[in-house]
Amino acid sequence: MGSDRPRGWTTARRRGTGLLLTVLLGACATATPPPHQEERTEGHATKKAKPDPRRISTSIVSVIVNRRGYDWSTPWSMQRPWTNWMTGLVLEGKRILVAGGSLGDTTLVEVQKMGKPKRYRAHLELVDYEIPLGIIAVDDADFWTDLVPLPLAAELPRDGNVTIHRWISSGQLEDARGKIRQVTVTDHWPARTQVLSLDISAGIENAGFSEVVLYRDQVIGLSTVKNESRLYAIGSPVIRDFLDDVSHPPYRGLARGGFNWESTTNGALRRLLGLSDTEGGILVTRLLPQGSAASGLKEGDVVLEEDGHKLDSVGQFEHPRYGRLPSSLLYTEHKHPGDKVKLKVLRGGQRVEAEITLKRMAPEEDRVVPYRFDRRPEYFVKGGLIFQHLSRPYLQIWRDWWKRAPLRLLIEHDRVGDEPSPEHPRTVVLTRVLADAANLGYHDQTPAIIEAVNGVPAKTLDDVRAGFDKPLNGFHIIELSAGQGPRRIVLDAAEVEEAEPRIRKNYGIE
């Protein structure tokens, strides 16, 4: 749910630096011809030659990301380390570009070039998980010998054959073929921001780790996910905008609209709203307080135009190059937080002009945080009861969490996931009860959404801590939301205090 999705859809941190990276755009600063143009020989259209493998071998590298995240079922402990192999694209200025969400919780980054086994130590300079793209630096000057960037296409082809490139662990440069299905607008895990992307049919296996997509002799995308025979990639125009943003600090990132909407295809609804037969438009059903749209829209508005583009009744507009695309693109294509977007809306039967100021929607602002990297989970343990904020990382302890996690948590996730409020900034969950004599009878009462602790409403974990500081007549009374079995848990406050050292020792809690 959000600015780019109609009501009822479900969606899946940014770290910036002040480094001036103007040289990053050297590979793409010169305007390149649209990649759909063909060379002509003796008056006949001919296909360009297949990219030279020797040239590509000096322009892409292997990136080895060693990672270790936290175990959200026991949030004071860490998972076993694991490693992701990714493909990096060489940039001007001795930097490497990578795509995808596999950059979080890193312990060490290494790189290899030209299929050789020697590894060089590297480090992340900047990661924006809301695209998601990251820049890697390598200090060893020897690594950069013989590496040459490839050009980044200024526009995307709407169809045609492509090649997908990566180094494999044997030291061979893999070259797979693909075919563009469509230019589309989508988000790329873990991001919620929708950007210009490529949908490609490709037989390459185990892909989606920043493989480089070439159309003739230009880079048109970096892959992020492979779903059966379909490969999705962040489009080169998005990459160019990202590099330009990085080169002009402070880095701004991307914005989202921050509202939910529904289509206006139903005739009765259109008559009720006062839409003419020739008008499209989408009905605003919910505004997120942390989003861009809250600065200029109202619930019940029908958005007719965005940034000069007319919207149809299902929220699409006619892009001058790529055809009909979702209007969420109008908040991200060549735009950044702080920019203004002019709108035409139908409000209370009147057609009026409105304006919103684009705003970056940080994941930690959501009521249910969608992802959290490089930081310890927030938790509180008392009397063997583990309390956490409901979050996507917590839900992911269930494999295929969207269908296997407890129903009450899924409903809460979908109902209020991206909509915080002063009354409910977070959802507090009792995620586990560590068995001890002090909490007998409650070992199976998890997970459960918490309403209050000792009469203090549980808006956040800070409220839970504060509640436990105020026992009621010698007891701790934890109130649960309705429909979860028992409505409350009652613990003896003196027994809880006596049990605290024992529980922490028995379960290795820091």
C-alpha cells in the first residue's frame, strides 16, 4: 500500500555520505543516442555487433558481501554468517555500482576482477535501500589497473534482445541472452519506492544479484530479482539519476506519494463523484501523515492530472517514450524530495489545482517497519516475556511469511503497516515467553498484540518499560488485544524481579 498502489495492495534505510563523487557521472555524462536506434550500412538497417566479451570483462567485477544479521526470534542473538556473490559495474572515479538489497548487515566486502582469484578489500560508501543501489570503493590502486567503465544508456529500449553478464565462481564470464518483455514501473526488494524498470525473459539461473544487462553496447539495467523465467532490473535512467544525486551532496534520494487510492471505473461511482465521460482520475482513500501527498491532497479528492499528465481511471498515464505506465513514476522520474508536483483534482464537485512537496518516506517512520539493516532489533525482556515492535523482519522468521505468519499479525500488518499516528506510532507484540517458574501458565500465549501494561497504553516499547515500573498492587498486568485467547497475563512483581538474573543467565540475554 502507499502512493504507488491502489487500496488493498500489499508492498515488501538509507545511509548517505557527504563525499563529493562528481566523477561518478563520467561514464554517462556524454549524451548517448537512444538505444533503439540502429546503425545503417549502405542504406539498410543492420544489427549492431554483439558486445565484445574482452571489453565487458574489464567493466564488471565480482563483489563478495559477507553478512551477519540478527535472529529476530531471539533478538539479542545473531544469525550464522552467510555470503552473497554479486556483480558490480565499474564506474568512473574508481567506484563500483551494485544493485539489490543484499548489502545490509555486512561484516566484510571483497572484490575480484577479470575472473582472477585474488580478492581485494572494499567498503560501502553509500547505500540507498529505497532504490536499491549502493556504491563500493576499493583503496588498493592495483585493483583498478585495466578496468574501464561501460556507457550507461540515457533511455531504455521498449523491446529487443539483451545480454546478461556476470562472473561465476569458476572464473568464467557468463553471457546469457534475454528478451525485453516490457518497460515497467515497480519496486525492488527491500524498497517500497517504484522506479523505471525492465521486465526481461531470460533463462539464466540463480540470477537477481546485480547482473549487468546490456542492449548492444550500453548498460540498460542492473538485475534485482529472478522469478521463474522473468528477470527484473533497475533501469539505467534511474541509475543515472542516482549517480547525479550522489555527485551533488547532500544526497536526497527518492520520494513517494504516500497515499492510497482506488480506481474510478465503476459507472455509479463516477456519477457520484461528478466525473465526466471523458475524464479519468483516481480516488484518494487514505493519506499517510509521513508522505508527500499530505502536504496538498485531501481524502476524497479525485486526482485528474499529475505534473501535467492526465491520469486514466486505473492510475496510469501516457509516458512520451514508454507508453502507458503507472502514475507512481511521476514522483520518482528525475525528481527528488523537496521538488514540487502540481496536480489537478476534483474536490467536492469542483475542479481545482493543488500542489504537493515531495518527501522521502523513511522505513523507520512506518508503523510496521519494512526492513532494518546494520542495527540491533529493538526489544524488551521482563519476566521472560519478550516484547518487540511488529516489523517485517520479525514476520520473516516464518518462511513464506505472507501466508504462514499468524493471521492476527498479518491483518495488523496490512491494516496499519505504513500508517503511524500519535495514538499508535507502533504495534507492540509479545513475541515469545521464555519458560520460567515466574511465568507458568503463559508459555504458549504468543505471539500476541499488547494493549497495555499495568494500565499504561502500549504505544511503543518505551511505554512497556514505563508500565513495568508501576506494578498494580504487587502484580504486573499485561492486557492483550481481543480475539487472542486470554485477555491478560498476570505476573507476581516480586517473583519477576527475583527471576530476572536467572532468566537472563539461562537464555544468554545481554
